[in-house]
Amino acid sequence: MNTCHRILAAAIVLAAVPVLAQPAIGYADPDDLDALLAYRLPDWGWNEWNGVLRFRGAGQSGGETTANSNSLNLATDATWVREGERLAWEVTGSSAIDLQANHSGDADREQDSDSFISVNDARGEVRRYLGDSPAYLVGEAGLGWRYREFTYDRSDWIAEERRFERSLDLDAAAGVGIGRVRNVTPMILARRLGERLVALGRPPLTTAQLQAVAEALVRRPGYEANYERSERHFWDAVLKPVLDPARPLAPYEILYLLDLDREGTYSRFEGLRGQVQATWSEQRTNNDRGSGDMFDSSDLRPHRWGAETAVQWSHNLSLVTQVAVRASAQYAWVDGPQDDRDEAIGELEVFWLRDIADRHRLAVAVTADGRYTEIDGGDLRRELQTSVRVTDRIWVEDSFSINPYAEVRHATASASDGAAGSPQTTWSYGINARYYFDSALF
């Protein structure tokens, strides 16, 4: 082990010792999953529509060379979201126009270039459960249209050059599924809030209060989208169901509860779900390039049809431990501009999470991705990639935080003509540390 590896290992060990020794709030009963398993999504939704105007100018000079550029961007986007036990959908749309003008030159020549770019996208997703049954219908569709126009003019050219690009992207998927996987992170946070209240001498939260707090927590994106001072409105809604008006909290007690945000909880899920979908996508691209009245034109229209199946299982062994497995397989027929091909893709991920202390979480993810491609004419290509990633989140109360991670990836590839790429193994590790020298409340 070289010196760098020894330093990293020592830093992780030294940081973990005070974390394990710090006073822990923990859970009164980590094996009590009744409230978590009884958690149900509230019926709620939000929408947002905004616009952005950006202007940017830049320039440089050095010796005989000068350059400058100016750009103007106008964009708007809108989002509509609805979530609930029986119906969940999301619709997003965006549109942007970008204008750019650039000039550069030296003693020998000058060049001007202008561009006009328009990008427009829309996407919708919906999942509808059939009554009280675990069966559901799922569908999604997307539309994207882009237009790009470029003009180039140089002092030593006879005529300016122009390029136009138009593209239309379409995709859709529809299928059926059975089962349900709920994001139970709001209930985990509600339990954490309840344990902190107990540490402040308040009574434990009832199941109804936990559900009310979780319903308020899950609505956080809606508060952020609709209120300028979203945190004030959000935490008021979270704390109102659990506080006694006759016994208000002191300022430091409120800060202690709001400190829940700094724990960095991973997303937690519960349930089993499987679905099958038919997928389709098409991309139409037209390019024109030339000068004067002489242009070269090209058209590309690749199509893709396929079927996909996916299974997801997540289970909380306790309030501090979660395991999850996600598997998917898809087969697609691709009608490409140069050749046709068949693709088979499989993915498998196994995930394990453990809360070691209040602010110490260890996560391990093992993934395997395989791809099999058969090109029209008999050529075959196989690819396999596996990885193991370990992530640790440690926070020493009010003073020091550390986030070490390590990952190893291994990839192989082979073809039907006997050619095989050399197996590749890559690894990475790192550590992010932050020390808080001082903090005060005035």
C-alpha cells in the first residue's frame, strides 16, 4: 500500500472514531415498522411557469488578435405535477431561443459568425392504478424540436457559408404493471423529527401525527416552487400538527429540529413492482450546408422499436437498514442511417444501506450492465460492465463532515470476428472533508 492509500485509510478511521462516540438520538425502537408500512401518499400537486432572460458579452485582445462575442437567451419552462395513491402524472415543457454574434481577427484576416438556435421540448408521464387493485397502466411520451442556423463569413472568402439543421425527436412508451413501490423517505424523516422532539422533552408522536408530518414533508417541492420564502411556509406546515400552542418551542429548540435537514438521508423505498412496456422512438434530422445558391443536403431518420421489462424490490429490514434489487431487460430493433441492428440490454443493481449513527450512513451498490448487438449482416458485439461503489456519509456534530467513497469498474467486449478488446478495470476513490471553525446565532 503506497503512502497516499495509507493517508486516506487513516483519515477515514480517525473521522469515524468521534462519530461513533457522539451522543446519538437514534430510534426508540428501530424494528417498529408499523407506521412506515402504513404510510400512504397524499393526493397533492403543484405547477410552476417561469421565464428567464440572459445576456452575455465577452471579449479578449492580445497582440494583433482581437475577439468578442455577444449572446442573448430567452427561455421559458412549465411543470405540472400530480401525485397520489391511485394516480400520478407529470407534464413538463420548455422553449428557448438563443442568439449569438461573434467576431475575431488579426492582421491577416477577420471572421464573423452568427447563430440562431431554437430548442423546444415537451414530455408527459402517467401511472394509473385500476381501482383498489395493485395493477396499473403506465405511459409516457416526448416531443422535441430543434432548429439551428449558422452563418460564417471570413475576409478571405468569396462568399459567406451558411448551415441549417432541423431535427424532430419523438418517443413513446406504454405498458402495464403490478405492485407498488412507495418512497417512504418522508416517514423516515417524520420518525427522526419525532425522536428529536422526545429528546426535547415532548411526548412521542402518534401514528396519525407521523402521517400528518410525512404528508407535509412530501409537499416540499410544491412549497419551493410556489413561495419565495418557501422554508418559512414549509416548516410551519410540518411543525403545526405536532406542537402544543400552549408550550411553544424556544429558538434553539426550533433550530435543533430544523437541523434534521443536515442529516443527508438517502431516499428510502418500500414495496415490489414489475412492469412491461412497448417503446418506440424516431429522430428526423435535416442538414443543409453551402454558400450562395449551392447547398448540400442530408436527411437522417433512425427508428427504434422495442420491449422492456423491469422489476424493482425495496425493503426496510428496520428503520436503519434497507436492501433493494432492481433488474431490467430490453430488446430493440434499430433502423439506422448506415445499418440495421438488434440490441439486447440487461441491467442488475443490488443496493444496501445502513444508518450506523445519527449522521453516519454507509451505502453499497453493486451493478452489472450487459449489451448484445447484432448488426445486419451477421456482425456481433458483446459488452459487459460491472461495478461496485461504496459511499460513506459522516457528520461529526456541528464541527466536521466527511464523505469518503470508492468505486471499481470492470468492462469487457468481444466481436464475432474474433476481435476482443482488452479487459479494462478502472477504480476511483476520494474523500471530501469540511471543518466548521465557528458558528453563532445573533
